[in-house]
Amino acid sequence: MSRRSSKPATTLEVTCRPKNSSFDHSAAVPARLVRLGAHVASALDRLALGALQAGLRSAPVRLTLWDGTACYRSSAPAVATVRILDGGTLCRLLASREMAFGDGYAEGRIEIEGDLVRGLEEMYRTWTRAPHRRASMWSLHRLASNTVRRARRNAYHHYDLGNDFYRLWLDRQMVYTCAYYPVASMDLDAAQIAKMDHVCRKLRLQPGERVVEAGCGWGALALHMARHYGVSVRAFNVSREQIAYARQRAREAGCADRVEFVEDDYRNVTGRYDAFVSVGMVEHVGPGHYPVLAEVIDRSLDPSQGRGLLHFIGRNWRQPLSAWIRQRLFPGAYPPTLAEVAEAVCEPWNLSILDVENLRRHYARTLAEWLRRFEMAEREIVQRFGTAFFRTWRLYLAGSQAAFTTGWMQLYQVTFARGSDNQIPWTRADLYRHDAPAL
């Protein structure tokens, strides 16, 4: 993302008395530092600011302009203040809220004072009501039409930024998906291991079984399954850097004979397996390709006792992902609803859903830890990628945390088996036999 040029930061003091009743009416708005040459907010600017604040309804988030003009409607103390630093950004916010807000923050034309995550949570809460008009299936297919070639390009855009970058803020095993915190005192490393165990228990893995994994990241789950559950794994991924890293880890762990990392698309999976698992890949499939994913699962699983697990970010209603996230961070991404996965993946092939668990609060905590670590590495990230990159990713991590705490996003684990399989457990007790009471 390019950073727009700006004039030298010469400043002057401005005192402003807004006239509109929805604006602050203190004796004088506290003096603000304003860029030399920036005009005092006009009546039109104040109207635009009022329109933006009205869109937030009663959210305790204060909006201010470059000269200190402020607008606030809530009776509660503000948890954050959003400062809009130029008229162009103000206009763009009215025209395209998501893109203008994300790009404006990344470029330093929007500043957020106070608690970034809480401010985003309050804004999300004004937007989480289900829309009156659902997005059409045609529009969803168009936005996430992930052909084999496009899927590889999308993965390169996000996942091939360099393993050293992700190593700065992920856990030791480089797991870039929701952790699981069955014990409140767990740190991120322990919670990621707990997540992998949780997945393996849901799959009821037994020594000697064969497992196929679609979208394996840096290989942590595949290696965990082989080392701790005695299975053999074929793991598919289109990210070249991740596959190279995973293969190296397999050699170092002495698991190369039990874990095969394949640099290829999930659509090219071959062979028969006892279990199918995908953690964090369904979001990159796209609605138009769910039938293909379902066909891959069906042809891969043992016809009598095959079972599987899909772990994915989802939503309560059909709606495209944020335009800013799609364009700047995750091209082609789409978080499905449970109904979409059930109708397109499970039902056509008589795959019985055995268990659905929502771990969104666990993902919020995971993201809080990622954000903390990311901010600690600010100097190194800025040196390598620039300030705009750092601010883009900071907003993405903070916004994702807010999305899960407010229910804007969900995190589902769906376990399924062949419809005729009678080897399924009587109860769910075995899933928690090693876990302390949940949070």
C-alpha cells in the first residue's frame, strides 16, 4: 500500500466553537495541533462529521476533525476518539466507510486515541445487526471465485510474506489459527497444543490410520498428529514458503516417513483416508467451490467409517467479508454460515454432523495475544515493511479481535462422519477428558 505524501508537520493552535447541537458545547474545544495550511472545518465539514457520528448511533466513540471540531452523541464516556486529519479522508468515509477507514488509518490520515480494540468493538456493535437484504449468491460467488490459479496467488499475497515475519508474533510452532484455552492460565504456546489435541480427540485418531489435511499452514497439526497419535498424514498447501518450512520441520523431528507435505491445491487430493481435516482453509474456498470441496472429502474418506473435521471462521448470516480485508489482506476470503457448510458440503454426500462447537471467544483471546506480540515487534516490522504495513496489520489484528468479541465473526469446529457409521461415541465426554473446566 503506498503512503501518500504530506507537507512538513508545521503546526498552529486552533480553538473552535461548533454551532450544531450534536457537537460538543464546552466553553471552547481544547486547542489542537493542526497542520499548517489545513482549513478550519466548514459548515459542510461539520455536517459530514455529524452524518458519520449518526451512523455510530449511541456508540461511545468520539469523532473529531483536524481542527478539533468534535461530534459526540453518547451519554457514556468515550472509550476512544477517532481523529480525521484531512477533508479528503472525511469525504471518502462518507462514500466508502470500510475502505476509507482502513486505508486512512494505514496512511496516518486517521488516528485512534484511547483503547483501539474497545473503540472498534463499539463501532462493530452498531453494525452487527443482520442486514435487511442478504448478499446474493451470485455476488458471493463472484467475490470469492477461487480457481486453482487464483487460490495460489491469494495465498502468496498473505502467507508468503516471510516466515521470519510470522515468527515475530505467532507461537513457537507457528500456528496461525484459533488457539484453545481450556485452562485460564494457559499461555499461547500451550493453548495451541491444546487446540491440536482437541482436534485429534474429535477425530478419534488411532495409531496406524491415514489422515489427509487440506491447508496445513506451517505443518504443526500434521506433525502433532503423527508424533502423538501414531497416524500417517498427507498435508496439502499451496504456499511455497509454508511447505518448505513444514518439510524442514518434519526432517528435524524425524517424521518425514510419516508426514508428507504436498505443495498442491486441495482439489488435487488423491487416495483413501480414515480422516479428513481442514483447519483455517474453508474461509479461502469460496461458495462456488463448496461442491468441489465436498466431492474431494467424499472420494477421500473411507466409505464405511471415514470421518472429518472442518475448523473455520464463519458468520451468522451470508455477507461478504469487509472490502478492506479482501483487498488489502485476504483476497478471495469468505466466511461461510453453518447452513452453507451443512447444505453444500455435508448433506449431498450423507455426511452426518456429529458435533458443532463455537470457539469465537477463544479466537478473541488468541488475537489479543497476537496483537500484543505484534506491537512489541513494531520497530523490526516497520524497518522491514514500512509504517503503513505495520498500521495495516495492527488494525487487522485489533479489528479481528473486536469482530469475535462482538459476535461479528464466529469460529466453528464441525465434526462429521459417514451416515452409516455406528462407531461414533455415545457421549461427548471423551473430548474433555484431559481438560480442566473451560473459561
